[in-house]
Amino acid sequence: MTFEQLIPLIIMAFALGMDAFSVSLGMGMMTLKVRQILYIGITIGIFHIIMPFIGMVLGRFLSEQYGDIAHFAGAILLIGLGFYIVYSSILENEEARTAPIGISLFVFAFGVSIDSFSVGLSLGIYGAQTIITILLFGFVSMLLAWLGLLIGRHAKDMLGTYGEIVGGIILVGFGLYLLFPI
């Protein structure tokens, strides 16, 4: 792969990773330990490898309409997660607010990476180099997720008790933006 071929993939990786950054910014306003931030970033990175890979494989067989369904599902997941965070913050249920772990972490990572599935569908049709592409997507998304989580964590300290509600509203807003782009 030449440098000229790599540049569009790097730009695409950052574009996909900005979703992870934005959503992680909101998630970072929850009560998270450094270890949880590490796991969340790694999980998002892994999903940004798996989802475009599946999309690339299926891209040769599926129509373009499937990408719209994936986009819609990702938006709904983010809206639901955002409302859950706001709801648990208002109730001050500390156990519910600690962090996404287990299944909720996978749902979160799936929701953030669903757009990379759609991109994978398109890249599969064009026959992009799979290994380099998906590793680049995963690495950049992981780094941007960590950055968003850490900035969100710092912003939470400045916002006090309202930080988690703001984070949940960011997730809802981002999900709505995915459904109704301006």
C-alpha cells in the first residue's frame, strides 16, 4: 500500500474515531476508574476492528440499504444509553452509574462502532485492503476514545454533580444527530 492510498484511510479512521471520541466524552463524565477507561478504550478499538471487518466481508453480498439499518440501530442504542445515564443520575443510584461493564460495555462499544460496519460494507464493495484498514480503524478509535474519556473525566470534576447528566445529554444528542443529521 502506498502513502497516497494510506492517506484516505487515515482520514476515514479519524472520522470514524470522532464518533468514539464524542460519545466517550459523555461517558467520561461518569464515575470511572483509570482501569475502566483503559478497558473501555480497548473494547471500542476491538469493535472498530470487528465491525468493519464484518462489513467488508458482507459488503460484497449485501445491498446499500443495510447500511441505513445499521446506522439507525446505532443511533437508537446511543439515545437509550444516554437516557439511562440521565435517569440513573437523577435517581442518584450510584451502583447504576459507576461504569459500563460486561454486557453494557459491549452494547456501548457496539453502538459507537456501528457506523464502521457501514463503512466496511462500502469498502468491501471497493475491495480495500482489509487488514491494514481495520487495524487502523481500531487503533485510531481506541486512542480517540481514551482521549474523550479522559477529557470527560476532567470536565466532570469541573461540572460537579451535573457532569453525568451532561454526559447523558451528550449521548442522546449525538444519537439524535445520527438519526436527523443537520
